[in-house]
Amino acid sequence: MSRSHPLPTLLLAALLAPLLASLPAPLPASAQQGLRLKPGEKVQAEKAARTPAAPVIACPSVANYRMLMQAGPAAAAATLADPKADHLGCAALPRNRIGAVVDKVTLAGRSYDCAAVKDTTTCHWVEAGRLPAAGAEGWR
């Protein structure tokens, strides 16, 4: 009987820790629509979302991205860290593999961007605002 080595899971958890620290806690749908950030808070939130070291959770299908992120970023990171879980084709991608936004969609009042990913022909979906600004760090 063989046991899997815990190192890959621990490594993935260590890589996802900065991502979890930079993401705000999920809010109930009723609170999300009325959310207004003060100017200083908005700048801080945008800076945290664009931290170069933090990987980005992305999926080749916007439907799979929505399913994975339904319980919030912490639950999504835990799912991706579990090698036995269904990752729905999603991954935590380092920002240097993410390119320009090539498609956009709004579903149920939430906007999503599909960005080019280095070494693949399929764009990957993320919630709008999670990617670096044009010209910032990342593959172009």
C-alpha cells in the first residue's frame, strides 16, 4: 500500500497563502450590491489584488470558475490544494503566465475576464479586477 507524499500539497498550500491573504472575505449577495469603498480602501484593495507574488485562480470555463468560487476564495484554494478533489480544470496560475484579457462577460450582475495564458491556446476566466493592469507585471 503506497501513501502519497504530502510535499506537493504543502507546496501548493504555501503558494496559495498570499492569494488568500490578499482576497476580501465573501459577502452575502444582498451586501455585495451596496458595497462602497472609501477612496483609500479602494486603492488598497486594488493593490492587494495585483500583488505580483500571489497566484490567480483561473478556469478555462466561466461556469467552472463560478462553481469553484461559489464558497469563496479560501474554499477554492483548499479544493485546489486537495489532489483528490475535482478541480474542474481550474488552477492557481502564477501571474507571469497570465497575459492580456481577450474576452469579457457579465453574468447575474458579476463581471468576468478571460485572459490569455502562456503556453496554451485557451483563455482562462477570472473575476474582473483580479488581473494586473495592462503593462503591469505578467506575460504579454
